Amino acid sequence: MDKSFQKIRNDFPILNQRINNEPLVYLDNAATSQKPNQVINELVRYYQNDNANTRRSVHTLGERATEEFEIARKKVQVFLNAKDSREIIFTKGTTDSLNLIASTYGEENIQAGDEIVISYMEHHSNLIPWQQLALRKNAVLKYIGLTKDGQLDMEDARRKITDRTKLVSITHVSNVLGVTNDVKKLAIIAHSHNAVIIADGAQAVANIPVDLQDLNVDFYAFSGHKMMGPMGIGVLYGKYDLLKSMSPNQYGGEMIDSVKKYHSTWADVPFKFEAGTQNVAGVIGLSKAIDYLNDIGMKNISKYENELVKYILPKLLKIEGLTVYGPQDTKNHNAVISFNLNGIHPHDVATALDMDGVAVRAGHHCAQPLMNYLGVTATVRASFYIYNNQFDADQLIKAIYDTKEFFNV
Ligand code: PMP
């Protein structure tokens, strides 16, 4: 790793504080990541020097903002190894991207009796758009099951994806179980049945290298805020020909070719899908976040996080009365670990951990069907990032023992 851990840590001043008299241990990265100074300063720089609307004004600031916006698009393309920068559409985030596909591609291509295949481990934002589309169209929504240890059941995937399947949408990395799904294999299966495949990359892009040409998915969605970028910015990747064939999702400024009184024509991809004033600062902040991640290297990030999992998972599994959901080994385990403590409600666990300065999330993690599948209503989730270390892991373990003692279990 080029940057030493302390150097990385110093880039995140927010982490340098005490909560309830204990050092802050931020383990809620699957909800949102913290932002390095480089990203924060870039937002200030943009607003202090270059702020203007894009693709409208010929003055210097307008040109600068437009140029930076398009440089960012290219940067996202290269970061994900997409074929063409026109395949990168800026959105508000993963939820926005997935809804865009459902309301355009889905609306235009799904018919009564068609099948849509998702899995039991989907975040609501990769579930409800398809559920509602299926209801609107009288289509059939099917769920791929999980194996006992919380991996996607690939045999069930082969059974569920058939010639009736028109669309498959699967999370790349689970935000609850921490598993990485074999999206590349799923793409081969989906394409062999002439179905399109979408991957929800919200939990993946921040933590593992993603190569879109290698995965060969048709669409890919993610958010900037989970990868050190600002909130309110995200990306929809789509293969150019597919995007070209789709109708716009919104109408308004800068998405048109020409507007007549009773008829309009649309700009080419990607602008057709970027109606109205864009989140220019968000895009520029995301671009800086990509620089930051590239500087460390995505391979290094995923390796570092896996080392943390190797360190903490066995310690968690040793705690009496603690159940880990998902794989119990470290092989296919990203640094997201969901667990429960026997006899204590997950919300009480999270509140007690906060008393020790440890920030985790408790709840259904926007994955209620998964909770039902696991037979629980909620879990505690600890999610690590590149600025967490063994000290943070130890603090979590210590806080869990404190919690058990406090609740006398
Ligand atoms: N999918 C997954 C796997 C996620 O982890 C998240 C965010 N927690 C989302 C979708 C939704 O992302 P956003 O709220 O940024 O739109």
C-alpha cells in the first residue's frame, strides 16, 4: 500500500473525535463512508473558483465546469473499465439509477407473463422497483435462494433463470451478509436466455475492483457516498446500444436535440438521461474520491479489508451467544458483518455500543425479505473501511463484552 495507514487516517479529521468519552470507532461504512480532506477541499475549490452551470454558457466558468464534469465522466469510465464514456450517466445514487432502468427499460420491455429474477439478499432499492414493475405489468417476480451459509445459490439461479426471464437484477456485494456474488457467471446464464442483467454495485464499487467489460453486465448502479464521495451523486452504467434504445426518464433542460411546439427530439446518450441542472459539485467530488481510491489501489483496499475480516470474524465467532449471519469463514467475506446477541434487541446492542464510541447500524438494513429469510427482524451490522484498523476491531469486541455485561447475558 502506497499510503501508510496513519497517513490515510489523517485524511479523515471526522474520525479524530471522542464519543461518550471514548475514541470514535466508525463501523457504519455500509450506510455511508466518511470523506477525506481531499474530497472536502475539492468541493470548496469548485465552489470558490469554477462554479457555473454545465453545457449552457460559453463564458470561461461555464466552460471550466463543463470540462471538469466531462473529465469526471471519463474518470468513472476508466475506473470501471467501461467501453465508452457515453455509457456513464450521472444520477442521484443507486436508488435513482435502478429506478431509472425500471421506469424506462423495464416499462418498455417487460410484458404480462414475463419473468424478472432477483435474489433474497437484495436491498429494497433493487427489489421494490422490480416488484412494482411486475405488479404494473402482470409479470412474475422470482427470488433466487441462498445457501445455508448465506451465499447466492447458483444452482437455484440456473433453475430460476429461464427462457421466460427478461431481466435479472442482483447485488454485486451484499450490504448485509458481505458476500460477493458471481455476477460474471450470472451474466453468462442470463444472456444464454436472452435476458438483460443488472448489478447493484452500491456495496461493491467502494471495496473491490470492478471491471464492467469483464463482468459483461448490461447495467450497473452505484452511489458516490459509499466510496468517499459526496451524497446525492451516483452513476448508472448501461451498454450504449441499450441506452440508445431507451426513452428518457425525465424531460426538461439540456436533454433535448430540438423542441417544437408539439414535438421534441432527444439528445444522444448520456445527455438524454441527464435532464435539468446536474449535481456538478457532486460529480467533481466523486471524481476526487476516485482519485483517492486509485491512489491506494482497489486491490489493496479489498486485500486490506479481507485482512480485517480475518482478524475480527474469529473473535466474533468465539463470543458466547453471538450469531453471525452469512459465511462463517473469511474466503468470500467483505468487511460487512451482521450479527445478533442472544437476548438483546439489536437496537439496544447498537445503543450500548455507541456508549463505548462504536458506531454500527442496527435494523433491517433495507432488506426486509432477507431478514424474513434469515428468520430475524433485525441484525447489528459492523462495516469496515480502509481507515479502520485492528484497534477499531478490538474496540468493537470490547464493547460487545461490555454490552453483554450491562445486559447480564
Ligand atoms: N444497494 C445496496 C447493496 C446498498 O448497500 C445501498 C445503500 N446502502 C443501496 C442499494 C442504496 O443506495 P442509495 O441509498 O445510495 O441510493
